[in-house]
Amino acid sequence: MDQFWIVSKTDDATRGLTKGNKTQTTIAGPFEDYCEAINAKRHYTSYGSHHWHTVVASKKRPPDTKEEFEFIDADREFDFDIV
């Protein structure tokens, strides 16, 4: 049976950075049900669009991860045709 965990996530790409990190850190849990986890999550503050908290259902603790990224051709990777 799944348990519920509060996970802190960050993504520097959502701030428009072309080089940065994407992280996931489990900060609370396990909780027996979703409502209990949602109530506990209310005590954590998110910071803009690049740092937020979410509830994850999993049989075991979600792993803490950190990934680095770099958009090498950023000026061309996000090229949109404007009409």
C-alpha cells in the first residue's frame, strides 16, 4: 500500500536559466493518507515558480536527487516562429 510523502522540488529552468539544477528532496512523511499529507504540506512555504512542494504516493521514501542541466544552444533551442 502506498504511503504519502512531502517532497520539495526546484527547477532553475523555470526561472529562465540556461544552466542550473533540478532537485527533489523528501522533507516529511510517511503519512498514512493523502489528506493527512496535504494538511501537513500547508506548513511549508514555496518560493515562486522555481521552488515548490508536492505530495508523492510511494511504497518507499522517494530518493533525493540533483540533476545539473545546461542548454548549450539556448538561443536556438527555444526558437519560436512569430507570426
